[in-house]
Amino acid sequence: DKDQRSLDMDTAKSMLALLLGRTWPLFPVFQQFLEQSKYKGMNKDQWYNVLEFSRTINTDLSNYDEDGACEWILQQPHNEA
């Protein structure tokens, strides 16, 4: 559905694995985070933030800004998406 704004978490994890699994060195850690989280889905903004994070943040996180757009990624998981 072109108007859909979120993905259920199983679909989001599968799509992220296809898109980033071989190219993003931090993907295994992020995948583990998603497996342990209580998120039920991923919205469009979160999806774009993950992509931006994977493309712009160094693998040692030396250029990570906790006040930046990707800040939600490293927070404690919540029950909401």
C-alpha cells in the first residue's frame, strides 16, 4: 500500500536485513537490539532514520550525536513503535 506509513516489526527486520545486512558493519548489533526490543512496528520516519544512521555514523560511533535525528535508535525500547 503506497499510503502505508509503518511496517510490522517482523517485516521491518526482514527488509532491513536485506537492505543493510551485508553492507552495514553495525547491522548485527542493531538486529539484536530489535530482537530484544518491545517495538511492535517501525514507522516511515524511524525507517529513514535507520538508513541515515547506517550511512552517516562511524562504526565506532565517534560522530554520533545523541541529540540528532537518529537519537531514538540507541534509546531504551518502549512498548510503542
